[in-house]
Amino acid sequence: MLVADNRMANPEHLEILKQGVKAWNKWRQEHPKTSPDLSNADLSGVNLSRADLRGINLSEANLSKADLSGATLITAILYWTDLSEADLTHANLNGADLTHAVLNEADLTYADLSGADFLSACLIGANLFGAKLSKADLKEAGLGLTVMANTDLSNVKGLASVGHFGPSFISIDTFFRSGGTIPEVFLRGAGVPDIFIEYAASLAGKPIEFYSAFISYSSKDEDLAKRLHADLQAKGVRCWFAPEDLKLGDKFRTEIDRAIRLHDKLLLLLSANSILSDWVEKEVETAFDRERRDKRTVLFPVRLDDSIMDAVDGWAADIRRTRHIGDFTKWKDHDAYQKAFDRLLRDLKAGAKSPEADKKG
């Protein structure tokens, strides 16, 4: 049944639509300069398959459960429109305005959504399998149980601001098609496991700009560890930092060993405190074992004081003799810290080196 709010929808346009898609499309061809207005119309459950709805005003209309498969909705105005459970398979919504639209459980399989504006739209349970999303804007859209498979998200705007009301389905082929350029905050919100995010860029064949780092330190040096963790994360270096990343109930030794295996570098904060720490010693040993196995540099030391320079035996002395050691002894001074941090950031750039290349000259 077609019902309109006469304050907004054009009764003449609605009457033509009642005659069916064939009559509607013929009328559109005969009146190319007319901009149809069906705003606020109740079109729920109506068959509009392959209808020419380009540029039409359907704001606040009810199109729930409507058949819009193959319909042309290029630059259509769908502001606050209810499209829940609608069939939009193969529909063309290029440049459409879907601000605040409700697309819960809508089927958008292979729909062309290029350049569409989904500002604050709700896409819970929607199926976007194979949909074209180039330059679409999902700013502040709501997702949950949303299927985003076999699609390219690399040019989608606003992904970092999406609200997640539950996990969504992000397929492997979507990640590969996107070239690894999906915001991490979006992936986490969608429920993608950390272990996949950890190596997502390399799996997609995208060069890793920075090494990921496990931060090894004494709890007495936690202030600097926290600062480095925050600053490295802000610069795109993935870090593992026990107070942030250990979950309640985790077994420390097991989780720390696993974290060291997963990260490219072990960033070692050397101080009088850490040299005496049994935990730090075990972490260094794990890093040494990985270097021998992988034949590449893993351990990356920086010093907070001069204690390491006086080490004469054990693992600390070995590091002093064989590695370049970054200098954070003046880390409480802003300029000195920034200079040391910039050097650290530069040295964490991608490009594996052998342990010999890191020896102090």
C-alpha cells in the first residue's frame, strides 16, 4: 500500500508510482527535468526493482522491506529514510545522501555506494558483500553484525569514527582488497582479534613502516615506560606494555614470552633497576634466543642512567660490548627527550639489520 503525508510528498508523483515501475520509468524519461518528491511517503514492502529513482527526494520515507534491487538511486536524498530489511542488491546509490538513514538488515550486496554519505546512518546487520564503497563517508555510522566482505575499504571516509554496537564481519578478502589501510581503531571495534591486527599490514603485502616493539623495563622505571608507550603508539609503532596489555588472570611468563615472539623488537630500558631485575633478564634471554633463531636484530637497548656502562659480566656486559645503546639519561628534560625519541623512532623504521650492524662503533 502506498500512503503519503500530503504535507511533503507530491500526490501526483505518488499516483504515477502506483501504476508500477514500467509506467514510472517511462514518465521519468518523458520528464527528465522534473525532480520527483516522495518524501515522507510510506513505501514499505513495495516492489521498486529497477526503478529510476535518481535524484529523487525520499527523505523520511518508509522503504522498509521494499524491493529496490537494481534500482537507480544516484544522488537520491534518503535523509532519515527507513530502509531496514530493504533489498538493495545491485542498486546504484552513487552519491546518495543517506544521512541518519536506517539500513538495519538491509541487503546491499554488490550495491554501488561510491561517494554516498552515511553520516550517522544505522547499518546494524546490513550485508555489504561486494559493495562498492569508494569515497563513501561512514562518519559516525552505527555498525554491528554488519557484513563487509569482498569489498575495498581503503578509500572509505570516517571509519575511525564508526560506532560499534557489536562485532562485525570483516573478511580476509576485504583486508587484502583494502591493501591493509583499514584504521586499527575500526578493526578493533569490529572485533578483529589483536593477533590478526598485529600482522595485518604484512599479510596484505603492505610494507611495515615501523617495527612493533615489546617494552622491557623495571617497574621502578614505569614513568618513562608509560611515556614511551604512549608516544610510540601515537606515531604508529605498535607496542606491548604489560600494565596496558595484560588481562586479568593472564599468566605473566606465558603472555610475556608470547608477546616477545609476536613483536619485531624488544625495546629494553636499561637502568640500575632493570639490570637487577630477574624478569628483565628472562626477557632479554628470550630476545637473544629469537635473534639466534631468526638471524636478525631483536634487542634494541636504551639507557636511563650510566649503570650499563659499568657492567663487567653477564647479559648486561654483553649488551654494553656489542650494541649501540640509545641515550635517554635526560628524559625528564623535554628537548633532550624529544631528540632521543626522534632518534629512536628513526631507528625503528622498517628494514631488518643483523645484530652486527647494531654493534657500537
